[in-house]
Amino acid sequence: MTLADVINVLEAAYPPARAESWDAVGLVCGDPAQDVRKVLFAVDPVPVVAEEALDWGADLIVVHHPLYLRGTTSVAATTYKGRLIHDLIRNGVALYTAHTNADVANPGVSDALARAVGLTGDLVPLSPLPDDPWRGLGRIGSVPEMTLGDFAKQVLAGLPATSWGVRVAGEPSRPVTRVAVSGGAGDSLLGTARAAGVDVFLTADLRHHPASEFVEAGGPALIDAAHWATEWPWLRSAASILTSGGVNVETRVSATVTDAWTKGY
């Protein structure tokens, strides 16, 4: 398989045109004509992931977060990003990003999160795209009726362990059946989750004031998990899409924890 073959399958599932205008998705480095035998999937393009790719002999790293989200004028090896690019190119390893185009895909980041924490039945976008009601940010689904406390334990068990764990805003005995989730930072969807009438909203990176005002105003309960953990389940989904799309490559999902918060006290 060539890198171009792999990219064609990825972009059929995660069209770059669906990415936000501010985003930076697609091929970061690599020759479309190069051969690809091994593909590593990871959330973050950081040195420890590059080391894992080199140790395994990967030809391509597919990541969720962009390496260069804002413009740059240099990839000199005087910064960690520049060194990473140098190491990848020197060793013939390509780097590809699927970010907000994977967030709104069907299936996408939030579908994988929803299934990881036990949501069942059909999933529908929390915030559908105007031109496609089956694509959009977040997902809404159901769980068998349980308490908020029990659902929080289910979330904790379904996501990879981090120092962040999960934080809950709401009465632990509150009944939960209808759930909204959004992988990554979900502040912008708080109002949407309230309007959807869900019992709890699971996301990441919630700030004190918006969360406090949301709960005090009678919104759904909140569960705040680590950003990395809420997006990690997508890696297996993306790897499956690639291999089921007729691309004959070996895939690996990185289990390296690249969450920024490394220790809780």
C-alpha cells in the first residue's frame, strides 16, 4: 500500500472539507508515493509517540491533534516540534492528522466515546451539521436506568486511566438514562446539552464558572474526564475503518498516556 492509498481511505471517512476553518488537518509530512506497512494511531503528536513509532517500525502515524495548529515559519530542530519532524522525515515516517473532521464524522470521536462508556442503541449528534443530521459534534444515547454515581463508575471503567480520573457535578443518586457525550473540550456544547434534555453530559476540560452556572441553572449533571481519555477510544475505531477499507496494513493503537496531567495528589 502507498501512503496515498491510506490517505484516500482516511479522507473518505473523515473528509478534510468537514474540518473547521481554523483547523489544520491532513498530511503533515511524508511522500504520498512511499510504501506503508505499519500504521500507529495516537491522540497526540509528541516525542514519546514518535519514539514508539520508530521502535515498532511504523511507516505512518495517524494522530487526532495537529502538530502545527497555528502557522509556523520554521521546522528547525531547535524546538521539540521541529526535532520531531526531523526524526520522522529522517526515518521515513509520515504524519497525518484527522481532528475536527473526525469529531463530526459518523462514526467519529464521540461515537467511540459513547460506546466506550456503555451507551446503547442508536446514537444521534448532539449538535448536528446543518446539511447533514447524521454528522456533527457530540452524541446522544441511552443507558439502562442507573444512578449518576453508578454511571460515573461505568465511565471510569470504560476510559483509560489518567491522573485526572472523572469529576462529577450533580447528586450521585440522580437517575440517569439519557446521556450526551462529546470527546475533547465540551464547554461550547453546555447550552446544547441543556436544550437536549439529557440527564448527564460527559465531556472534558470544563471550566469552573461555566460548569457552576450550568449546574446552578438546573442543567443536566456533568461528568468531566481527561481530554486525552475522552478521545483515545476513537483510535481503535479509526484503525478499524482503515483495515476494513481494503488497506492491507498492520495497525497499532498507542497505549501511551499523553495526557498533559501526569500526577494527582
